[in-house]
Amino acid sequence: MSSVTAPDLSALVRSLDGAGEVREAGPEDTVDGVPAAVVARPTTVEAVSALLRTATGQGLVTVARGAGTALGWGCPPERVDLLLDTRGLDRLVEHESGDLVVVAEAGLALRDLQAHVGRAEQELVADVPRQRLEGGSTVGGALATGASGVRRLQRLALRDLVLGTTVVLADGTVASSGGKVVKNVAGYDLAKLMTGAYGTLGVIVRAAFRLHPMRPARAYVLWTGPLAEVAERARAVVASQLAPAAVEIDRPAGADEATLAVLLEGTDDAVAARAADAATLVGGTVGEEPAWWARLPDGDVLAKATATLTGVADLLAAARAAEQAHGAGVALRGTAAGVLHAGITAPDAAALAGVVAGLRAAAPSPREGTVTVLSAPAALREGLDVWGPVGGLELMRAVKQRLDPGRHLAPGRFVGGI
């Protein structure tokens, strides 16, 4: 990367050619505590291309921002010369309801996209955590952070619903891959590369998604009991023929018990019958949607833990053991298939490090599970390896070198300092 230079504001303004605005950054324009120098909000893909070409030519570091609901996730960037606000790209480009396909720009809020396709009784099963959805989480932000939610058990994660993406690389190149696009980049599945890369490889400007028809009825089956039994009953539901839309576990901090919640979707009669069967299987009752459903757990620190189906019991036990050993609180919530979030309250950095180490011992490898610290106060994060063991790191670095050789896009935000 070139040496630090002050942004040439007038050149950045000219690059937009009237399609957007550029301003000096204010005190609120920070990325995980790192202040920005300039903020730009382009309104067309062509303007994003010209802006990045100009910024990179000046040696600037650019970080993309949508609604900012997860801007503190990952690691702080090395610096932020230009904060690229994607919310100027807020158009729903196309909705082919007959083909169950929607194309949207990156700055469109997911809740607005859902409202539009919902009028055709369709949905994008993004299931972004409700705190983010209510905060205006955008299409691009959800993809950049690799969002997934409660119904990934049956419908998979958001990345699996992407038909194609259009991105702008650091040098201004507009590249596309997958369906509903016109120019491909040979050798790269951009949708998969960009999802979860925290904006370090390119700026997502447009995406096409596969939709699902809305299911007319849903029912919840709930049971609360000891941690090991909750994990065992959750596995039984996942392995059953009930075809649950979601099987979620909520274990509050400090608790020796957890709640199992099973979601069944479909037609009225079929859902009622399957809910009754599920209640019999787990010894639970049919009830209302829990207040915690699809919400991230509370805590000063947010982590994401993955595990095998059988490893969920180990994670639950590890959370309780870590609390007792380090005087911390560890709330776990997520799918019984092995993707959970942990809300951690720790008295100091040493205690947090101990909790994370304990959880990682229960999810010991990229193949068997991982624990990533998504966000934490700077005082607690100091000296902590927030990513943990990661497979394929050298390949990731090679891709970064290929797509952003000058490290102009959010350097340091992703694993291994990428």
C-alpha cells in the first residue's frame, strides 16, 4: 500500500460526475473506532467504479458501509481514508415473481426488499438477526458479513441463495458472476468470495437472489430442560422426518437449563399434525414464538460458534464451565445444527481470553467447529486472536493479492490481517 496521503476531495467529487455526494467525515463516521477522513455516497454502479478508481489512484484506503449494523464486527481496519456509503444504491432492480428471482442493489434495506416481495407472497429467507434487520441492515452488509439465521437448517444460509453478484474492485473494475449478470470473471465465484469477506476483496453493488414462496402456517414447539437433554432432543428433531424449518436453542447466561424451540412451516392441517408429533417427540408443548427468536444474545462481546451436530452439547457444557472458571456470563443461542452466537460478559481481557479458549476447545478445528469473536470492546479485545484456527488462510491471502494487490479495501478487517 502506498504511503498515507490526504484525500483530494475535489477529485473525488469530480469522479462521481453528479451521481452522488462527497463530504468531510464527521465524528460519527468511524469503523470500529477508526475515524474516516471523507465520506462518499455514490448513486450508480458507474459512480462507484469511478470513485474507487480515483481513490485507489490517490493511494486511499476505502471501507464500505451500509446501515452500519455490523460495522464493529471483525477487526478494525488499518485506516479509513474514504468511507463509501452504499445506501445511495438502494434500488430494487428486478423482481421476476414467476421465476422466484429478485435483483437488488447493495444499499437496499433488507426489510424493504422483504416488504416488496412479500406482496407477491414470496420471501428471501435471509433471517438476518432482528437487531440488524430493525436497524436497516442492507443487502450488501448482510452478504459482506456472511449473515445467516434461524431457518438455515432447511433453506441454507444467505450465501446459498445468491444467484449472482456484481462487485467493484479496488481499481474500479466492475465484475460479475453467476446468474442475471452479463460480464463474468473467469475462475472466480464472486458471490461465494465476497460473502463473509467484510469488504476486503471488493464492494458489492448488486445481487440476485432465489426467493421462496411464503408458507401459510407456522407453529412452535417448546421445551426447557437440562443442557445435555436439550441437545439430545434437538438432535432427535433434526434427524426426524418432521422437516422442521428451524430448531433453535437458547441458553441464558448462568443457566443450567436451555430452551429448545422447533419451528414447523407449511399448510394449516399439515403444520398442526407435525407440531403435535414434534411435541410428542421432545416432550414439549405447542406455543407462541419466543421473545428471543432470531435475536442475538445480550453481552458486551459477541462471538459466533460453529460445531458439528453432536458437538452442540459440548458447546453448551463449555459455556457453563467457562462461566464458573472465569467469573463470566456466556449466553448461547442458535441453531441445533451447529451455528450459534454467544453473548459474553467478562470482567477483564484475561477472563474473555479464558472463555474463548474454553469454547474453542469444544469446537477445536475448522472441520469440527470454530469460535470467532465478532465484536468486543477494545480493552477486552487487546491481545486476543479474534478469528482462531482458520483453514485455507494462504489461499485467502492469494485471492486478496489477486483482487486487491495494493490492499486498498478495508485492510486488516478480515482474518489474518487481510
